Amino acid sequence: MLYCEKCNILVKCEKCPLCKNMNLREVKDIDFCYFTSIGTIHYEIFKNALKKEKIDIVGIPYYTRPVTLSSAGRAQVRRVYVRYKDFEKAKEIFNMFFGNLIK
Ligand SMILES: [Zn+2]
């Protein structure tokens, strides 16, 4: 499996589908890979479940609506990343909690 360092995603072909980067490398176990985007409430549940399994997780907040004074600091969605070595296990746990939300 290949990995795009710019987008932090797993890539199945020789070109990154997001940034068109062709300078990809083999993924390493410790690489954080884009997993999914979920709401902050689901993220908290998922994070706690992964913590119990000692799986590292990163959730980057991002805004689905324009940032205003009242929405600042209250992102509703997280882009979730887990290490490549934990990817399959994270998927299992995710499906246990959220069924088929993930594509
Ligand atoms: Zn890319």
C-alpha cells in the first residue's frame, strides 16, 4: 500500500487522488492515515473506545460552515487519523459502534 505524505492518506494506485502527487512511498506502520470524518460527539465515543485498545487517534477539527465569531472554536466535524498498523482494528471498532457509516 502506498502513502501520500501531503494528504496523509493511503493510496491504492501510483497517483494520489486528492493532490495528484506521484511522489508516493510505501506506507509504514507508524504513519497516521486518514480514516474518516465524523461529528465531534461520535469522535469522542470512538476515541474512548480506541484508547481502551491502546490505539493512537488524531482528530483534526474542521468547519463545514463558514467560520464566524460564534462558531469559532466549536468545530462540529473531525477528520480522524489512525496509524496504519491500527487501521484494520480501528475499522472493526468503528463498525461495532457506527455500523456502515464508513464507505
Ligand atoms: Zn496527496
